[in-house]
Amino acid sequence: MTYVVTEACIKCKYTDCVDVCPVDAFREGPNFLVIDPDECIDCTLCVPECPVAAIYAEEDVPADQQDFIALNADLSKHWPTIVEKKQSPPDAERWAAVRVKRALLER
């Protein structure tokens, strides 16, 4: 089992989760984070750190977010590792309230 970043992270990209990851499993894209399933050790430390509740255990990913399992695996192979918390986008709080934003994901 691994952990998966889902749609709620798009355009928010809070990086609180990155600071607690003991194996540097997070990868950073233009407006989204993913978890590399080959690096994740299932420690659960990132889950409570996410202010928008975007991180789920693979087995708990909601039905309408299942495609994010493969998306995390794919994008993690192309995006660089992020190891330190960064400033969130200036409009992250506004985007945190938006539920449907899959089409806004930048690759």
C-alpha cells in the first residue's frame, strides 16, 4: 500500500506534507504534488499535515478519485523531488474551497 495525493491538492499545493516525509517521496509539479509509490513507506505522517485532506491511503482513495493512483505513479517518474516546505501559491486558500479542478492540473 502507498499514499496518494488527490484532486484537492490541485492549485493549492500546500507543502506541509513534504516536511514530515522521512523518505522524500513527494514530487512537485507546476500546481500539484504527487507521491512516488516506489519511495513511500506507508508511514502516514503526511496525511494529517495536509490542510485540504488531499492524501489518502491507496485502499481508501474515494471512488471518484481512483485515477489519481495511476496519476501519482506516472507523474512521480517525471517530476522533481521536493524535500522542503515552500510558500503556498497566493491564491491557495481560494482554491482550497473548489472541489472540481481536475481539468486544471498542469503537467
